[in-house]
Amino acid sequence: MISLKSLLSSDSRAKEDAFEQMAYRLLEAISLNAAPGDRVDLDHFQATVGGVMTLLEQNPSAENILAATAAAVAALQAYNRDSSRFIDAKSAELQAMVGMLTQTMSTIATASGKSISHLQELQREIEHAVMIEDVRALKARLSDCLQSISGEVARQKDESSRMISGLKDDLRPGRQPKPGEAVAPAVEERDPVTGLLQRPDAEAAIAIACDARSHVYAGLFVMDRLQSINTRFGHSFGYQALLFFMQYLSQALAPADKLFRWNNAAFLALMERSEPADQVRKDLSRILGRKMEQTFSVAGRTVTLPVSSTWLVTPLFENGYQESVHKLDSFCESLRRV
């Protein structure tokens, strides 16, 4: 270690020059090779070291070399603390993003319960991963889980295609609509947010049920306050809330029920039931009437939102296609006017 005493006792000009150059080069290397963190913190650190180097050039005495060294060390320690906080915050944000991804996938995916359970377990472990070895191990497990889900989704997509083809075949060739009746064709266009079939396919399924006089009920479920959520927090947050609502709604439906996205805030369920309409509504109310809340992360803070809906159930076997669709649209329109 170089001491002040040894520097002051040296009369060698060459040695003083060497120490001066060494201090200058070390400061320059520390400034140029600082690990990149927050841009503002890095600029401040390099400006501080640059100021120390300027003072050293103006007064290269032994005392000033040691003073400059102390100032540079203090600046380096402060920058390292700031960088550690920056890296920790960035890591936390990345973990939260991955957690949101796995949560959304587990919500919209209709894969096997085992795969979804593994995905949700991985989400919890990712949020608490600390060491890089933990992250690498979780990455490998996540890859295996996503592969399993992808295979299951592909299989279910094939089944869905066959189901839609069957629905189209059920529409009798040459069927003529009643006066004023328009039957929407099934186009099998999926909603990019929820992955559900959309209104054209819903209308085609309604037409089939009405034509066959099947004991099918149409349930229209409109998520409350979605527009205000989008306005206040943004559409990305609104999508998360909508997906949670879809998951919440699925708890009230039977596995055989068909769910469609009717419009921005509404889902349509086609439910085949033998019970009378009042009993169907009572069964739905038992689940949808419970108070539900979900906590979301927005800009580094948590927001807890109540999740609720306003809904209508109408028997398709009592009405024609046109009357049923008009009733559903009138219900949506009445909510917009509220």
C-alpha cells in the first residue's frame, strides 16, 4: 500500500511523475469501464470522476493525489450502490412481467389442468428467484411446460375446427331465412385478447340453436366499469382485467357451455340446460353474485379492483334468431345509456 509518508519522502521527480500518471490512468479506467447501470447515475459518476481528474491535473501534489483517490473511491461506492438498486429493480420488473405472462397464459389457455398447475407453480417460483442458477433452471422448466401447453392447444384447435365444420353442416342446405331474418355465417375468427370465437360465430351458433329448437339458453355477461378502467389505467391493464373476468365467468359455466366474445366488454355463453329459466338464473347468481376482487400491478404499485358484471339469460327455444339477437343487443344498448 502506498502511504503519504513514502510519497512525501521521495525526491525523485520521475517517481512523482509515475505516481501522478498512475493515479490519472486509474481514474480514467474507473470512469470508462464502470459497469453500465442507470444512464443518469452513470453520467453523474463519470462527471464526478472527470472533475477529480481535472483537479489532479491542476494540482498533482502528493496530498492531492490521495485526496483525489478518496473522492474517486467515494464516488465509485455511491455509484455501485445506485447500480445495485437499479439492477434489483430491473430484475423485479422482469420477474413481474414473466409472472404476468404466465398468469395470462394460465387464464386464457384451455390446456390440461396439470399443465396449468405447473405453469402457476412456475409463476410463484419465478417471482422469488434470486440466483442466476435458479433462473436458468426455471427457464428450462418453463420451456417444457409451454411445449406441453402448445401441443394441447394445437389439439384443441383441431377439435374446435371440426366442431365449427359440424355446425356449418348442421345448417341444412337451402335453408331459407324467415322474412327479415339474417343468419350470420360462421367465420371462426378468434379474438386476439381472449382467444375466443367472436360475434359472427356466436350468431351462427344462435341460429342453429333457434332452428333446432334445442333447449339452449343464451347468457350475455357484460363486465362492469371496463371503459373507466381503460381510461384510467390504459388498455394493457384493461386486457388483464378482462381476462380475469373471463376466468371468473368460466367458474359459473359448465364445461360443455360455449363461450364467445360478443363485444368489447361482453361475453356470450350458450348453455344447454333442462331446467327452467328461473333455475338457470338462480344457479348463475349463486356464483356471479359473490364479491370478487383481483390485485394488479400498475407502474410499480398494486391496484385492487372489484370484478362484477351485469347479465341477461334468455331462452333461445322460445324465440327466433332475429328476436334473440335483437334482445341481446337491446340489453347491451341499455347498459351504455346508464
